[in-house]
Amino acid sequence: MMNNTQDILKESSQIHHDPHTDVRSHILETVRRENECDLEELVRACPSCTWNQVFLEVDCLSRTGKLRLLRKGNGLYSVRLSSSATG
């Protein structure tokens, strides 16, 4: 009986696990800590994710007003919290 309960709990935790939330949380924590950082720094801060995964989350966070994506020129971007996210 104990094994069945443990199996159900394990399956339940796997079903509700959202990898996007993990990446999103890590990005927000990194940007809060650094105040502003290059997109490439964020990619290095999320070694289990691809550049595309990090950029997708940064894009979503910027579209929802949580982050600002700033063009630095020559294909370089930095990321910072938006003023609405800091208040």
C-alpha cells in the first residue's frame, strides 16, 4: 500500500512540475540580484537551458511587463526589471 501512495505522489509532483516556471523564476532572481545583465549572462546563469529557452522566457516576461529588454547595439541586449515589477 505504501508503494502505491508514494507512486501517486511522485506522479502528481511530476504532472504539476512546469519547467517554464523554473526558468522564469531563475531569470527573475538573476535580474533582481544583478539589477541589469546581458542576455548572454542570463543564458550562462541557466546552464540547463538553451539560448532559445531563455530568450523565450525573457520575451514572455517582457511582453507581460515584468522585464525590459534593452538593445545595446550590434546584436547585444541587456535585461532589467521593469519599473512596475520593482514597485
